[in-house]
Amino acid sequence: VNVVTPRDIRDFLKKLAAEVSDTYAVQMRSRLVDLFNEAIGEGLIEAGKNPVSSVKRTKGDVLRSRLTLEDFWKVVAEARKDPLMGWAARAFMLALVTAQRREDVKSMLFDHVKDGFLYVEQKKSQGRTRLKIPLTVGLKALDGLTIGDVIRECRDNIVSKHVIHHLRHVGTARPGGSPHVVSFSDVFATFRDQAKIAVDPGKTPPTFHEIRSLAARLYADEYGAEFAQALLGHKSAEMTALYRDSRGKEWTEIKARSA
């Protein structure tokens, strides 16, 4: 690794940007920074000699289309047509009203609902971000549908500890079992395509993750930007009492207020 120069890194990233995408090149630069920092930690490179650090950061173009509420409902409608995939529509709805990532939606258990709150330990933060969300939180844009309403819809005659669970045998999946995390993205893409969602030229279709972005916009419109930021679990120096970094020792209660 000592023979790798900043020019080597620059040329490699330029090639990636041309052959794959600008966004992928930006992501790879970040990974390379970490890789060479590890090498420094192992004594393979002199401290302060990370060859990636002097390569200018580039801002990758955002190619993915945003998901509109109208298109979201179209995807949900397609999912509800398939009795074998009944869990999918529930997962989409739960992702929207909670504004959580697919990993966190998958991990939600009925036991996480206690005393009028949904408790979420976000996977991306390795449990350091812990949210205590009132079940009464909901959106006027969804005709007042709340988190509690959606979770109640997930309760059925299938014995399961998972809020999102298979309703029938599908391949090796059993009723009550938790769908694989990749399946959340796959089924969204399937029903999105069935719904024939229009995509702007030069953009890629919206993914499951865009549900979280849609939720952020809707909650910001109805409750304010600070509330939306707290609900998503994002940290910021400007955060008010709605959210504070407890370093995993406390639950952050999301305090709802009227729009």
C-alpha cells in the first residue's frame, strides 16, 4: 500500500465515475479513506500519509427519483392485490408512518409496543439511537392514520412476535416468520414496476428507502423540521429538546405537537 499515490486514487475514482456512476465513486472514496486509515493504524503507512485525503471530494449526482405520496399509494395498492405478499403493503405503511429504515421496520416486534409508545433502537447506530415514539403520531396526509393504527392492522390470526411477518407459506418462508431484509427492497421494486411509476429522464426509479424520505417531507410539513429530524433519529448541533444524544443510555421521547 505504500506505493499507492493520490494520483492513483484520483485516476481510479475517475474511472469508477465514468464506468459506474458519480455516486458510486463518492461512496468508494469514503471507503478508501477508512481502508488507508486502518493501514496507518497497523503501521503500514506513515501517519498523515493517507493518499486519499488529498484527492478532492466530488459531489455525486442524486440520480434516484423521489417518491410522491400519490405514487406511494399506487405501490401499496399493487401490493394489496397479492394475497401471498400481504406483509409487503403493511411494511410500506409502517415505514411511512414511523419514518424508519427497512432494517428497523423488519426488526419491530409487538413487544416493542408498550404503554402507548413504540420503542425503536436504530440498527444503523448500533443501538445508540433509541427512540420512544407515541403510537398517536400520524399524518393528516394519510387521513389521520397513526402508528398505532398501522400496528393494529398488522395483528392477525397468525402467531408471530414480528410486526411484519409472512401470512402464508411462500417458498421456504413460513407464516409468522420475518421476511428477509433484502425482500423489503425487492418487493417494493416489484410492486413499483407493476404500478408503472413514471421516472424522469436520467433518473433511476425510487427504492424502498425513498419511503423514509417521503415520510421526512410529510412530517416536516405537518409538524416542523425539528420534529421530523427527531423522528428520523438524525443528530444535529441545532437540535432542541425534541431530540438529544443519550449515547444509548436513555430513550429519546418524540414529543408530538399539532401542526
